[in-house]
Amino acid sequence: MSFAALTFAHPWALIGLAAAAAGAFLLRKRRRELPRLVVPTALAARSIAPSRWARLWWLPGALVIAAIALTSIGLAGPRLRASRRQDLAVEGIDIVVAFDLSTSMLAADFRPKDRITVAKEVLKNFIESRQNDRIGLVVFAGEAYTQCPLTLDYRVLEELLEQVRTGVIVDGTAIGNALATAVNRLRESDAKSRVIILITDGDNNAGNISPLQAAQIAKELGIKVYTILIGKGGRVPYPTGTDLFGRTTYEQVEIDVNPELLQQIAKATGGAYYAATDKESLERGLRSVLDALEKSKIYEASGTTRYDEWYARFFLPAALLGLLGLGLRSSRLQGAP
């Protein structure tokens, strides 16, 4: 056993040793200063000689001081390093979800819920089902923004997903800009499998980057794009306000879709296209995406160091010495100096 690997979890607690050392010093000083009894004859010496217990007056204090010292060491958390820190290799995929927030996502053809509500529910379940996959979130309408970079902190990702809503970004459907933003999120990734999942309900009608141009860049970087068209094309119920009773009113409106464009994007990058007209088909589409992926190794810097904890070895002797010292102090030695 090498004590070079001995460390303390709470070294500040060792200050208690200073108190114990001060107590030991004062106790020793008191023993030296006690006057020595001088007697003229052996008979007189026998008549006034101190008892055996009186000569041990210092013992209770010494035991309590020792208990304080041991308690301080125990509180400091002595531990011996048993193994060194190592990085842990885990299987995972780097995924960026590009999520359409255009106002057409309020269409209620998933009644009684609209498209965006159902998509958020399915995405939340998808995130909760993942392990060791880094996931990021890009949101877009007329422009595209990174809502969450690649992360393994799924709780934070779910909170940021919950916050997204329509009407925050200028309206439109900038599919090309969304793909370009997602590609930038994955550009520096070392993962073998890098994937964009594009969820949209419309045709490209905004932005300054062509969707096929962005798809070509993704292809050159080895990034696959899986496209999911959510909702039905043509005339769909769309909320227009509320009636006198506070109920949402709907009107049939025409929403343009372009499945051919999404199919071209997926084909150009080696991904796949899926159509989702209800919650179940959207869930199936996301499951199909993951089933098609090859997992790659991502190295986490969360390796662990194992310690043998020694604090318990000090607390029990400290308790026994402390109780013994207090017991002696309150018994036959209580009348001692």
C-alpha cells in the first residue's frame, strides 16, 4: 500500500488537529506545573501519598483530545485512490433536428391537436428514448436559428423544445437555410454517423440558400438528411380565432407541400423520406430513421476515479475514546486536579 495516493475529500476539517494539539500542549504544561509534594519521612509520605486514580487525573483529558483528533481526520474524508481516471467510450450518433415553426404548423389536421403540438410530443418521446446520442435542435420559419447545440443533456434539450412556438420567427419556410444551419452544427463533429432530421409541412418559400445546394454540402461532408413531411397537402382546417363561447374557430385553407423536394434532399444525401399524416406515422418515421443508422463511438470526458474510503476507520475509535474519557471524568477521577 502506497500512502502517496492518500487524499482527503474535505481537507479543511483537519483544522481540528490544531485544536487537539493545543489541548495536548496545555495538558502537558499543567502536569509539569503541579507542585511536587516534599515529605520529611517515609511514614509521612505514606500517609499523604496520592491514590492511583489521583495520579491519573490527566487521562480523561488525553482521551478526549485523542477523540477530537480522530474525529477531525474522519471528517476530512481520508481515501486511497484505487484506480486512475479513464475516459469511457460509448456508442452514439450525432443528430440535429431541423424543426419547422412556420404558422402553417398550426393547421389542425391532427385534430383535436395541431401539427406543432403533436410534433413536439413525438420529439419529446423520441429524445427520452435515446441514450448516448448527442442531439441538437434547429428551428426555422422564414429564417433559421440554433435552439440547442449538440448535447447529451436531454433535460435541457426538452426544456428548450417546450419553449418553441410559432410567431417568434418571421414567417415563411426557409428549408435551405435550416439545412445549412444544421450542417454547421455537425461540421466539427467526429462521429461516424451524422444525421439531420428535417421535419416540415410545406414548400421552400423563404431564405437565401437553395435546399438542394444545402443538401449537396451535407453530402460532401458525409451528413445524411432524413426528411419527414408532416400533415396533409391541400385544404386543411386552420384556426382563425374564437367564437362567443371562447371556442377555437377553423377555416379550410390551402397549404402547399412539396414532397418531391424532400425526396430529392433525402436521396442526394443517402437519407430517406417519410410522410406523416398522424401521430403514429410520425413516430414510425422517427423510429425508421434510427433503425437505418450505423452507430459510432463518441468519447466522453466523464470517466471516474474509484477510491477506498477510510473515514469509518476513525469515527468508531474516536467515539469509544471520547465516551471513555467522559466516563472517567465523571467517575473516580472527578475529584482529581
